[in-house]
Amino acid sequence: MKPGTDEVEKKVLQYEAFVNEVLKRDLKKLLEQRDEVYEKISQYLQLKNVIVSLQESESKEIKTDVDLGCNFYVQAHVPDTSKIFVAIGYGFFVEFTLSEALSFIEKKTKQLTEYSEMLTKDSAKIKANIRLFLEGLREIQGLQDPPNNWTPDVF
């Protein structure tokens, strides 16, 4: 065994731990955040479709089912469909006319889309860092291929 081989092995283990404990964890968090943003965008787009349907039907009242939680629904009667309440975040709701709600939804989905793009770029940077570390470890150890347990499982 060459002198300094133990030091190299220790460094390799430290870098390997950094990849597994920090970079992969951060990547997973970012991807989960991005999925949550995509879910919010989907909900706003569904609301937009409902509003457009209401405007096209020009009906003044509707009957609908409302989810009270845990898939427990009750029937609701809405006597005036000219205004709706929209969740704007942090448990707050704002009453909008249908056209105001559509305008709000457009702005909100644009904002959320920009945020999701930022999260995608950040996750790409982390993926690049993981690959860089793995290539560096492979070069340090003089291996052709990294061991199977080094392959990032979150790609």
C-alpha cells in the first residue's frame, strides 16, 4: 500500500458522504418543491376552466358538490355565480368577479411558472455538482466506472 492511500480513502469517503447526505438531499427537496408548484399551477388552471365554463353558460346559479375534507362531500347551492372567492395563499381568500379572477389566475400561474423554472435550473446545477463529484472520485480512485452505490438515484 502506498503512503497517503489511507488519506485518499478518507477524503473519498468524505466526498461520498457529502454527495449522499447533502447534494442528493438538496436535490430531492428541490424536486419535491417543484412538484408542489406544478400541483398549484394545475389547480389554478382547473379553476380557470371552471370560470370560463361559467362565463360561457351564463347561468346565474349552480348546484355543486363541495369537499369538506377526507373526501366527504356536501351539495351546495350557489345563487350568484358572478363573483367567486379565490384562495390567494396563507389561508386567505379574496372575492373576485369572474374576469378579475381570470386576470389573477393568469398572473399567479405566470409567477408560479417562473418559480418552477428557477427550481428546475437549481436542480440541474445540483445534478451537475453530483456528476462532478462522482467524476472526481472516479479519477482519484483511478476507476473506470464508479461503484453502483454511487449512482445518483434521484435522476
